[in-house]
Amino acid sequence: QASTAKRRSPTRPIGNMSSGRSGLVPMAVAPAAQARLPQLAGHSSAPSAAAPSSPPAQTAASSCAPVAVAAASAAVCLRRQRRCGRQRASLRRAQPEEVTSDAAERRPSAAEAAFLADVIRGAPYLPMLRMAENSLLLRLASLMKEVNAMPGDTIVKVGDEKASMYVIADGKVEIDRPLSVGSEQDAATRTGSRGDQFGAATLFGTSSSQRANVTAKTKCQLWRLDRDAFDAAISENSRKMQAEANAGDVVAKSDSREIFVVSDSTAESAHYSVRAALRQFGEERRRTSRTTVFRFVHDPKEVRQIVTLAANKDALIVYTLMEPKAHKEMVAACEELGVKGCDLWATLLTNLEGLFDEKAAGVSGRRQAVNDSYMSVVQAVEYTRIVDDGVRPSLWHEADIMLIGPSRAGKTPLAFYLAQQGYRVANYPLVPDEDPPEELFTIDQKKCFGLLISAERLQTIRTQRMKKMGRSGSQYADMNNIKKEISWIRTFFIRKGPTWPLIDTSNAGVMETAARIMEIMDRRKGDALAAATVDAPDS
């Protein structure tokens, strides 16, 4: 201690310590701090009982040494605390959920839940939810938790064991799916915005690992659905549905309507006639009816079995049986078992027999007559095939009908259906800001028909198309882009095709749309008498 005291300056207080480049430098220490520093350093400020007596200077040095050590220790602790604070801040930026999730776990409002339910319904990897009741989707939405992120925050990383789906409510994120995670088509970097989601794959299947790196590009509000909550809601809904099904068996049986279609050939005529007839009744009636089709029924024993099944289910039988034995058994079995039967051909055949003064042959099946009408259909189908999707404009002048509309609006199936009716049909997919071939405006404009479709319906069709191709998140199916595209197409029709009839295909089937087009073409000829057609005789 004496040697230590000699090395120190007697005129400079030993208790004054500060940090410097070369180590510890004396600095002022408040009396209150001096009282606590020895305790922090693990020393006692009281002199040791065993220590020998020292001169006054030595005693001062001895009593102040613990204070100096404590000051040094406190400075180190302070620097360490600051360094740890910076590390924790860095970790919080790398893990935004730990700092930006609402501590109270705010749940979505009614409007937010409706928005989330729509996103969940269309989420990839969750196909079982596309036809789910809205109540289940709203229940899943209500279980989501709000998550906020700042620009640069990493929301999830590849391999994170976070079995959660995220829906973007506001802001933009960068979604990077590395090639090593999926197929070559899956590997991509894209920008996600409101209405996009990621992580849906972790809710369904055996893997709970995230498949993409997702980073916030702007300030974002997201909603998170955890797998535990998802599983619980699905299980609860399944139990509820099973209970309702068990309780409603008797009611469902009394409300449902069974229709059996029976034919000794393809049953196409009878089935089509039943579908057409059902359209004369309300949607609720059609929804509660179920049609079962029995094809190529020749054996009377099979006829008896079908009638017995119909009796048990209180079904109506609609049949087209040409073979005498099968027909006779159908009539007898229906009468015996009290089943209502409708012979579609009976009245027609009876009248034709009177017209020709000849009995019907009673032969099942049909032979396609190769005549002019048949060959006309074949040629129409071939023409429609070679000009499909806007190709070979030089042949468009040969078309009977020209269909113009956005991609995936149903032009091709409609064109081929019309071709089977004998029409030569070309079609052209409109692309915003792209001028169609000049031939579109030089052909007879009465042949042109514009097709429209709602943005929601078009997005559904395009999303399904992208899924079949193994792609998701494409701009092709983005709702904002689709709305802009439809707006451009409407303007195009006004500017370039003001005389074209416009037909909305959003909720119309192929046959319904085709019937509308054929009706317009017939009315251009005059009345129904002027538009009548004559079939060529069979050969």
C-alpha cells in the first residue's frame, strides 16, 4: 500500500475517476455515489480489522482503493448495458412481431373481418375453404391478431417455425421465395400489398416452416392467423356441422327432391331436358333437388332395381327407354311400387307413329347421319380451332361470329359450343394499350360481339388458372390490374365497337350466352318465321 501511495499524486483526489483512451483516469465521484460504489464492487468501505496501522496518507489510499475499483466496475457495467441495449434494439428490428404486435392483441372489426374472410377464401393451399360457409371464414378472421411492421423489418424467414398465415391490410412487403424451397416456377421475388397473403401453407399439412423471406418495404399493418387457432376453428366447425346433420336428417329427407334419369343410351337428351325444365322453378327448389343419371340400362332386372331404389327415396323417374322389354318393365315396376315415372318419348313417338302410320323400331342408341348438316358442323369446328385465341386474322372474314373480350372471359368454350351448332367462330383477346389487328375493323361489324365480365368473377377464374400452372401472386390475377383492364375494355368498346352487342358472361353459362347470341342473330333476320332453319334429311 505504501508503494502504491507513492506512485499516486498526493495533490489529486484518488476518488476522482473517469474513462480515457489509456484506461481509467481520475474523475469526481459524488459522496452519495462513493457510499454505494464499494457495495457495487463487492468490497467493504470499513477498514479490515487485521490490517496494520498506516500513516495518514497510506490510510487514505487504502480507504479509497475500493471506491476506485467500484468506479471502474460501474463504468464497465454502464458501457455493457448500453451495448446490450443497442443489441436488443437490433434484435427488435429483426423481429418486428416482438415489438410491433399489439400487446392487447387487437382483434379485427366487423369490416376488417369481412375483408379477411374474402382473402382466406381465396388463399392457396386452403382449397377446402373455397366452398366453406361464410360463418366459418368470419370465425377464422375473428381469431386473427394484428401485427405491425416498420420499413426494413423482417416479418418471417425461410425455415421459421411460425405456423401462421399473414394477410396484408395496409402497406407493402417484399416476398422472396428461394429456388431451394420449391420448384423453379415457385422461385420468385414479388411485392405484396393489401389483400395479399403469405404463410397459408403452414396451416395445412405436415410442415410448419415458412417458405419465404418476407420484409416490410413500407409501414405495414398485417393480420396473423396461427395454426392452433385455425385447427381449433376447423374442428369446432366440423363438430357443429355433424351435429346439425344428425339433427336435420329427417328434415333434410323431407325437403330434398330426388330425380332419376334412366336411358338405354347416353341419357344426354333426357338429362338436358330435365336441366332445362328445372330452370322454370325457383333457385331454392333447384338447390334442394338432386339428379342421378343411369346410362345404358338394357336389362329388365336393372330396371327393377332402379325403380326399387326410387321407391325408397321417393324419387321421380324420367326415362327414355326404346327397347321394348326394358320399357315394359319400367312401366310395370313403377305401377307396382307406386313410383312416379315420366316417359319423355311416349307422346312424341305416339304422334310420329300416327304421322307415318308406322310403329317405332324400338332400337336404343343412335347413328350419326353423315349429311350436309353434319359436314357443316365438322367444318365449323375445324375453322374455330385454327383461328382460336386471335390467330390468323387473314381468315376472320370467313367467320359467322367474332367474339371480343378480356382473357379468360369464356371466349374459347363459347366459340366451340357455337361451332357445334354450325357457326364458324373466331375470337380475339383484348390486351390493354395494345391495338388489335386491322382485320377486326374491316370485317362485317354485325358479326362482332363484345363479352364483359365482372372483376370479381374474372379474378376467380384467373386465380384458378394460375394455380393449375403452379403459380401464385401473379399480376395477371391482381384485382387492381383487373379493374383497370375492364375499365379500359369498356372504353375500347365505346370507341372502337359502338355497334357491337355487349353480353355479360359473369353469371351465365356457355349455353345461355350462346342462346343470347343466336337470338340476336335471328332477330336481325326479322321475326321467328324469317329466322327459321331447315334440317337436311338423314341419309
